Amino acid sequence: MASAISLFSGCGGCSLGLSQAGFSVSLAAELDDDACQTYSGNIGAGNLWQTDLGRVTAADILRRVGARAGEVALMTGGPPCQGFSSAGAKDWSDPRNSLLKQFVDLVIGVRPVWFVMENVEGLLTSNDGYYITEAVTHFLKAGYWVRAKKVYMERYGLPQRRKRVIVVGNREGCGFDFPEETHGEVRSDMLFGPTPQLSVLDAISDMTGAVESGEVTFNLPPANDYQRQMRGSAAEKFTLHTVKRVNETTAQRIRHLGQGKTMKDLPQELQHASFTRRAFRRVMDGTPTEKRGGAPSGLKRLIGADPSLTITSASPVEFVHPVEDRLLTLRECARIQSFPDSFSFAGSWSSIATQIGNAIPPAFMKLLAEHIAGMATWKAKEPSTGKWFGIEATKASAMSPALERTLAGLREKTSAYLR
């Protein structure tokens, strides 16, 4: 059984996926109190280290796991992105990107045979791609063979449209590629189409009867394999299926929203006050009708036959159930993130929403970890020359100017390491 280290482990989504893939998680490091309590209650406290990773060194980690540099098989982490800046001096030592730099430095110091770095898609274009370019370049200089991809997780069986940048590297000279996508969009003109992407109702249609507090008993059988997997073998009841209380105005807005509609689609009397103010301002400025903005989208009713929108910490106060006139519950958000129904969460309502939204979905981590395990030997080849296998940065035929600048910068900085 290969060993793994999970940094910025949060409530344990990454560790759960690694464990399901057969890895032994020798260390999980996280600072947040509630996330640590959640992790301890579900995965165990034995390998958990509550610490500020901004103050930790590679030597600290190696002492903690009783290993020497180069002996850890796999190291994962999703360094928080709140500090990324879209402007300013391009300085790798800038404190605004300190946790990204810290993760890179820790990987280089611990020297795991393989690493996985996960981050939001904004990493690709922040400061014209400076942050991801520097991270990749430092990995290459340290001898890693590296590939990156903007992953659309609905194409890997997750019932939500979740885009994340994944960077994978290894020191064993393996020409790694990402797993084949397993789910696709099915059109009526296809005779033999791909496995359909899972919809939000595929994930939560059995979770009826939301309540104000307490446990809920399933009153419908599981409708598909995803629901069966999330329930587990003996689950009859589940928690956190409580309805978020809203005022009467919000309740009216929810009742008026059709599937796929947002606040700007409401009748005039129910639209957010800022919609009228912004629309009026832009009319006065001469902005063409088709380019006028509105209020922040706020409430959104999900489309039952489509994957959910990305689950974030705001989802339980913004996402309206596809067919019921209510917001999604915390448990439904966790189900869409692929946390099993038996997974318990500690902390306040808002803390739990943040833990769920920030997590790496366990199902995706399991798939990726199994894919890595299927090609890894866990034996580094020293000395190793770094190689850059490139990045899949978009599924669109065209790309934004910001992304074009990022890819140009990557080509320039990594040209000496091209495959």
C-alpha cells in the first residue's frame, strides 16, 4: 500500500478519495478547527496534524511521517487561492501567493515520487498566468515530469459542473496522462453516445422530505448506482437535510423561478433592487440593451436534467432545488460533492457549507489516485531531468486573451523542458 500526504486537507475529501483508492494517508495537515473536527470524526485523528502550513518546513513534515526526502510516494494539496492577485508586481516571493509558493516549496523539499496539486481555474489567468507558470517551472527545475489540465469534473461522473486546474508530476520518468473522460453530453442525433453525465436529480432525487431539524428517513429507494454508493450498505437515515429559513420575499422569488432561471428573470416587482438601479445607470450611460447588466444572479434554480452548477460555500443560500420550492440542503450539497451520506460534519451551518464547497470531491480524487497507482512504480529515477508535457487549458475552440497570454508565458518559460 503506497503512502500519501494530504496538505491543506480541509474536511477530508482528498483523504477519503485516496483511502478509497487504496492509499495509506500517513499525514493530513489542516489549520481550521471545524474542518479538523470533521476530519477526525470521519477519517480519524491519528494522522491529522492541525497546523499553519505557512509556517511548516519540509523537514517538519518528514519528521512527522518518519521518512527521508524522496521516500513519500504521493503528496497532494489544494493551497488556498484567496491571495491570488490579478495585478501587481510579478514576484514569486510576493506574500499574496505565499501558500501556493509554500506548497511548491514543500513538494520540492519532501520530494515525493508523485504529487497532485489542485486549484481553481482562476489560477490559469491570475496575473497573466504568472502563478501557474512559476509553479510549473519550479517543479520542472526540481526534476519532475509535469502535466496539467483544466478538468471538467462532470466528465468524470461528478453530478456538477466543476472546473478545476490539476497539476500532476512525478520523478520516475513516467509520461503521465490524465484518465480518459468517462461521461459526455448525449445528443439526440447520436446512435451510440457516451455515458450520459449525471444530473443533479440523478444525485439527489431520493432525498425528499427536507425538515427543519433532526434526522430524515429515506422514503424512496435509490434510483441509480450513484445514489446507492452515496447511501452505503446500511444507511436508512441521514442528517443535515434541513431547510434554510428564508423571508417571505425570498420565498416568493423561489416560487416564481423556473428551472435554469435566476433573479433577473423574475417579475419586476420581485427583482432585486440593485437590478433596477444598475439597469437605469447603464441606460443613462448609453450602454446598449443587450450589454446591460443586472443584479448579482443570487438565487438560481437548478435544471433537474443537467449537472448541478459548481457547489461552493454559497450554494445552500443560492441554489434552488430543481422541482421543490426550497433551497438545497447541506446534505444535498455534500451528496453532489460525492461525500457519502454517512459522512458527518462539525461546526456551524456556514462552516459546514464552506467545508463542503472547498473540498476536493472524493469521487474524483479516488479516480485520479487509482489512475496514478495503475502506472506508478513508486521508484524515483535519480538524477531526473524535468519534462513538460503541456496543459489542456480549455475545451472551447477559442480562448480568452488572458488565457492566450498564460499559454504564451508557459511556452516561453518551459521551452527547455518540452517533451
